[in-house]
Amino acid sequence: MDLDALLRCVGTTSCVVTQLTSGMIIGMLLFLIASGVTLIFGVLNVINFAHGSLYMIGAYAAWTFYQLTGSYFVSALGAAVAVGMLGVLFERVLMSKVYGSNVLMQLLVCYAVVLISDDLIKIIWGPVPLSMGMPPEFRLPPIRFMGGVIPPFYLFMILAAMAIGLLLWLVIVRTRFGSVVRAAAINGPMVSALGIRVNLYYAAVFGIGSALAGAAGALAAPVRSLTPGMGFSILIESFIVTVIGGMGSIVGAFVASIIIGLTRSFGSIGFPLFVDGVMFLIMALVLIFKPSGLFGRPHR
Amino acid sequence: MAGRWRDLGLAALGLLVLLLVPVVGAPPAIRDFIMFGMAYGLLAMSLNLLIGYTGLVSFGHAMFFAAGAYAFGLAMQSGKFSIPGAFVLAMAFTATMALIVGAICVRLNEIYFAFLTLAFQMLFYNIILGWVSFTGGDQGLMGGIPRPKFLGIDLADRTQLYIFCSVAFVVCIAILRQVVTSPFGYTLRMIRDNQERAAFLGINVTMVKLACFVISACIAGVGGILLTLFVSGAYPNFGFWTTSGEAIFMILLGGSNVFLGPLVGTVILRLLNDITVSYTSHTELVLGIVILVLVLGLRKGPLDLLADRWENRRQAKAQAVRDAADKDAQAGRDA
Amino acid sequence: MTSTESRRASRRQVLKGAGALAAAGVIGAPAISKAQTGTIKIGVPTILSGRVAILGQTSVGGLKVVFDKFNAAGGINGRKIEMVVRDSKGAPQEAAKVTRDLINNDKCEIILDAEASSAAFAVQEVIREIGVLCLHSNSETSSLTADPKLHVPTAFRTARQGIHDAIGGGDYAAKIAKAKGLKKWATCSPDYAYGRSNTAEFMEYAKHFDGNIQVVEESWPKLFQPDYTEVVTKLLNAKADAMYSALWGGDLVAFIDQANLYGLFDKQASFMVNLGDYGVVDQVKQFPQGVYSGGRYNRTVPATKENEEWYQNYVKTQKHKPTNWSWENAVAAEFVVEALKKTNGDTNGKKMAEAIKGMTLKSQFGTKGTVTMRAEDNTLVDYIIGYGVSLSKEPYVSDFQASAWEPIFELEKQWKKKQGYIS
């Protein structure tokens, strides 16, 4: 415990600015992943435990596309699309077979996919951790702002994640696609009875959720090391975010991501040894006092 | 009552078979396999009391596995306790912890219960990792667990350890069997099938769930003790969420609706693990594919499947008997 | 016969074993086949899956190079060595189980424990009970061999030891600190036993050699943490003159990539003990200037013909670059081979241990062309320890300075006294 250090940090603008942005960076990547989890859960009522693997595949795909094309933007887009398509495949071939059955059966299918994809990654790309390196367009000196330091790439990352989140929210709230999806989330059979092919919508939602994970992987690739099993640690955190925000709520995921990001960044100064513990504590408290999460509606 | 005597008889028979293993000169590897299986078997069997019988899907059951292991290991390493003393202490610790965690968790339903137990498990895990001076942090309890003799029993001897584990294991399974066949066990099933109805009948649902939670945690704790004795140490990953996950897979691989299903699942998963590990360095790939085939092919645990078939056949037979009786009655009227 | 082929053979045998196991489980009869093929079986519990699969891969590579050569030369008394490699996934209880199975079921006569950290302690307990020869080839945690409470007569370590690295590194760091006036230090190491003890020991000896050094900030990211942003900004706020880090593998690569974004390395001197390894130093894309790394494995350290040949041969036969784990395991394999020659092929744990205890081996990885298995605590000494400046291209290191062992021995003794390991 070093609460003095925390107080000292909060007292100086440079430290506050730096830690705030660092919290946002951690939070926004988490948000991209968690929003996929929460979207899929909200509509399909399925917990996708394999989401971390999609994130990993996104990062590896971006790495390969980058080697091939040399353009970071092309590879990021390519990774998102590729993982989105993989997600549709995963939904059609595997997950759709266990809809409506035991939650634990769905869990088992996801676990199998996690195991298989970890091993396939190791076979294709090898066990050595890979690094994509910073694309040249972002090799710029950090921006100074009110005494704080913000790397340009991270600024891009935060803005990109926010833009994707906003787009997702608009699609869900403003478009016909979104209204069908929302209707399907509440009563799938009814929507189906109206002559809409719900299965296609399910696959699309799964694909979008997966593409979000792929995009997160691509955004993380320049700064995180790529190893088999890299989806593992991100998975638990994205679940904490999903639960705190409320299962099914994209706004909730956004707010909870920021909460977790700030807990990490300021926690590392104030209580470095118990940051993980505090995250689980927040999750436990939310579950005890408002089980449906900050922005969630009670579970059916 | 007859059922109870039959169960106890079967338990005694099971123990006899287990005890015969070293007598007939089975190689140590088989004994090791069984001992390892018994530790994880207790974890899976006790978790199924929550999942299969009460409908409480816990993602955090391994915390009690670790609680038993650490409490027992630390007590033994302190040198102040005999093995039975440390055993009792570990049970008391696990039960207290389960009482506190359970009191908070069992109020929640379904997925929220699952996530809250997960959160508590990870809190506990982080405490084990962080409290280095007491728990050894990520290195676990090093230097071996001392095993002083008690009542002439020497657990440093592998055969005696095997016998000790077998007895503890069978006693725990017998206790579980008594629980699920008692009126209390039927109450659990009623809660699983329809919680509101149970409440209307005047059952204190929260208290029953809590009692079930504590019993199952204690049995998991015994599993942890057995594993501690086997590896002569306790490690944080006993209480990591992946261990809870493994227990769930054991239940699913075996079947949650048949009493011994989780045990069968334990054996399947351990065999799968041991065989893939010896054959290939791509253990994950093989295990993943096998799980997919099992889940998508069978959709159920093998034992559940057998039980369903048996039930169908029994009903078909009963139907046939009824049909025949109807026909007879019809014939009688016609005559 | 190469060890690849033999591995396949062993799988067949394992199948038999597993079948027998199932059969015996069902009918309760002892059915394990007594298939003595005449080879000397060496069991290798290690990590082949997950994030540190590279540890297992390059460890096995180091072993194979030696054993293949031994087998090609005809083995000993016509007996060849056969490796049985098993994945424990790094879990201590699995490592214990796997080790027992290797000995009891696969009839391995020697254990080469290529496990990391806590799993090595679990293997140690199995060896204590069964008493076969065991060489820990990857665990650097000092207490494994230094603490007499953990001592097992037939268990040895052929890996680096944390305290040796700390003393050598502390000496080097102090020299640079004095020359450049680096007084305020920060640390950034993974939050687990290795990271904590390694860092505490390094800073202790840096202070010992230069009284002006003080630690102003410590940060402890979790092992395998994907994001180091909060750690980097914390270090930035500390405004230290220098930093020490015991991060390793992919974690270190990610940390450097992320710290680069904030220009952290322009602001301070950085000492990263694990940076010099292949798989790390050649993975960093934007290489910071003037960072110091401890000696791991490098084809130019020592810059001898033998070392270059060994490197070339390793890359040719194993299809990947050797790492620190590779040489540690190669040395372990050499000890096994030499000890077998001494005992004339007798694999009895006690006899092998007697042979290895105090043995000095001709080795390119030693400071004087030899390495020694110190008799008093069964651990490797006289291997190359040192620090150099890391480079972004081949040979990836310059100005490497090897530490002298005499001062290390002296300070190690004091350290052991302080820990209560010796009186």
C-alpha cells in the first residue's frame, strides 16, 4: 500500500494526465473486446468464452497482413474482416448446434475452440513471441499535454476504439438491422414468426462481435507481444467489464471499461500488489448489490 | 432404508476393490493414477452436488479445493499438528470460508451466482499469490509436507498413503450418496426444478442452498488434502479458475444426472490427458477435438446418455405392459 | 538411432502402458509389459504448451544435440539414450505426476527436469522420495539448491542461479553508475518469486558496490500481463536515472515496445538481465539505444570457434535459434553422458550422483573453458556470467564483460550466512 504516492500523483496535473490517458488506453481495448462479448450475450444469450482466442487470432492475422502489405491500416481492417468471417463460421458450424442447451455445453464447445486455436497458432506461427513493431507512421515523439505524456499511437487507439464503439451503438439503435437484432434479443421465436430469418441475424451478430475482437487484436498488435495463449489474460478482464457494466449493455461495457482502466492505472501507484484483487472486489460488490450490473436489465 | 444399506454395501465393495489394487501387485503408476483421480474426483463429485442436484452453477469451486490444501499443508508445516488434527483444522477452515462466501452468493441466481463465485475465487487466488510470507506466493508450499506417524499409520509410505486416500475417498462418496438420497437431497432437487414451489411449501431455500454449499465445499477440501498429500506441496493454481473449469468438464464428460457421472468424467479426462501427453506435444489440439466430438456427437455425458436410454426402454416396457393390460380390459369388456 | 526415432518408440510403449493401465483398471490385474529395450531412458518433464512453450522447445533442443551425438558414437556398452519428453503445462501438481509416471511407468532411469519455477520444486519432492538422478536445468531460483532444508542428495542444478547473476550484475551496474552518475534507480520486474528475489538481490549488490545508489520506485507487473502502460507511466513519473528489469520473453518484448512509445529509454539507462536472449533481442523491432543486458546465450559469447560451431549445428539440426535454456540443458546432458562413462553405464541414482558431485566438465559455456558442479550444494558454477551493451542487429551484443567468479563466491557465502543457510 502506498496511498501517499497516490495522493502525490493526484496532486500534480502531469501525473494525473498521464495516468488518465493510460487508464483510457487500457480501458478502450478492453471495451472493444467486452462489447463483443456483451453484444453476443445480449442477443444470443450465449457467453462466448472463446472471445479471447478471436482477439489472439486478430493480432496474428494483423501481423501476417502487415508482413505482406506493409500497410498497418490495411492489415487492421483485414484482421477485423477475417476474424469476423471466422466468427460467422464458428457460430454456424459449432455454436448454433448448442443454442438452447445447457450453458455448460456452450462453455465446453468454447473451451475446445480455445485449446485448438492455441495449438494451431503455435503450429502455424511458432512458440516464439512475435512483435509487429510500431508502424512508421506512428513513430513520432510523444505528445506533451499539460505536463503529461501521450504517445500518438495511443491517441489513435483510443479514438479508433471510441469510433468503433459509437458506430456499433448507432447501428444497434438507429438502423433496421439494429431493431431486428434488438427484437430478436427479447423474443427470437416471435421475430422468426414475422418471416425474418433470425438465424442469419444471429450469425451476423456473432460475426460483428468477433470482428470487434479481431479489431482489438489488430490495435494491440503493434504494442503487445504475440504468443499462443495471449487471449487468456484478456478474457477474464473482459468478463469483469461485461459483468460490471451489465450483461448485454454496450453503454455499460463502455463505462465499466473506463472504471477498470482507471483502477489499473491509478491502482498501480496506490496499491500495486492488489490491483487484480480490487478488480475482482469491484465485480463482487456490483454482483452483490446490483446483480444485473450498472446498466443491465435483469436477466431473463 | 433398504436402499441405504445397499449403498453402504456398494461403498464397502468399492473400497475393497480399491484396496485390492496394491494387493494384486499393480504397478505404482496405476496407484498414482487412482490417487490423482480420487483427489480430482472429489472435486468434481462435490461440485456436482451444486450443479447437478441443486442447479447452482459455481465457477469458483476450486477455491475450496485450494483452501483445504493450503490449510492442511500450512498446519502440517507448522509442526504443531498431527495429521488428523490438521485434517480437522482444514475442514473447519474450509467450512467457515464456505459459510461466509456461500451466505453472500447463494442469494443470486443462475449466471450471477456463477460470476460471483468466480470473483470470490479470484480474490482468494490473489490473496494466496500476494501473501508471500505466509503462503509462499507463486512458489507454493515448498520443501514437502511432513507426515508424522499417527495411530501407527505412516503416510510417508506410498502404500499406506494409498490406503488412507482410498478410505477418505470412499467415506466422502458415501457421505455424498447419503446426502442426495436423504429428504434433504430431494429438497435440493425440488429447488433445482422449481425454486418458487419449494418456497411456497415452506422451505427456507436460502438456508438449504447454503447448507448444500458448505457440505460440497468441505468435500472439495478433502480432495485438496488428498492432492496435497500426493504431490507433497500446495500450489496457487489449485485455486485458479482453470481448475474449477476442469472440474466442470469432468462433470460434463461423465454426466451430471447420474450419481457417479462426475467420477467417470474424471477418469475420462485424466486418461485423455495422460494418453495425449504421452503421445504428442500437441495435447491441446487433441483434447480440443475430442471434446468437440463428444459434445457435438453425444450432446450429453456418456453416463447420462446410458441412463436416458435405460429410462426410455423402461418406459417403453411399462407402456407395453399398460397397452397389454388395456387390451385385456378391452377384450374383457367386449366379451 | 536418433532421439526423434526413439521418442516414437517410446510412444508405442506408452500406448502399451496406457492400455495396460486401462486393462488393469478394469480387471484389476497387473498387466504392464516388461519391455526393456536396452536403452537408457531419460525422462524430461517440461512445458510444451501455452505462453512459454518456447522454454520446452529450446530445452529439448539443447538436450537432443548432445544425446544424438552420444548415440551416434555408439552409446555406452551398446546402450543408447532415449528421451521421453512430457508436457506438464507448467502446473506443479502435473509436473509431480508426470515425473512419477516417467519413472514408474516409462521406466526412466534419470530425470532431466526442464521445468520452470514452482514446478521444479514439485519435481524435487518426487526425487526426494524416489531417489533417481535428477538435473534441474531451468530453475534459477537460488533456494532450490542453496537452502539445506530443500536439499536432495541426487538432485543437481545446471541452470544459472539468481544470486550469481545478481552479484555479477550488481558489480557491473555499480561501475556504470559511478561513471555516469546514476543515483536514482527504479525497478520493473514480474510479480512472482523469480522476479522479486532476482530484483531485490540485484539492487542489494548494486548498492553494495556503489553506496550512492538508491531505489526510488518499484513496479511489479503481473507475469504475462499484456499491457504495461500503467507501469511505464509510473516509471516515467519516477524520473529515475536508471532502471533494472527482470522481465523476460514475450513480456519483455511487449514492455520495450510500449515503453518506446513514451520515450522511456531516452530518459534513463536501462539494465535488463534477460534481454540478450535469442527470441527476445531479435524480436524487438524498435531497439532502444544503450541498454544493458545480462549474458544469456549468444553465439559470440564466448567468441570462440567451438561456440560458433555449436550454434551453427544447433540451428541446422533443431531449425530454431538456441536460447539460454538450450545451453543450460546441453550442459545437463553433458553431465549425464560423462557420469555414465564414469559409472560404466550404471544409472543408479546414488552412483550417478557421486560421479557428478564436484565434477568439472570441459565446456565452452564456462569462463575458463570448464564448468563445475559444486559439491557443497549441487549447483553449477564457473559458467559465463556478465553484462554487455545490447544491439539491434547481429551479433546483438557488444562490449561483453564477463564477471570474475572469486568475488561472486565470496559474496555468495555472506549471502548464504545471512539467509541462515550456512553457519
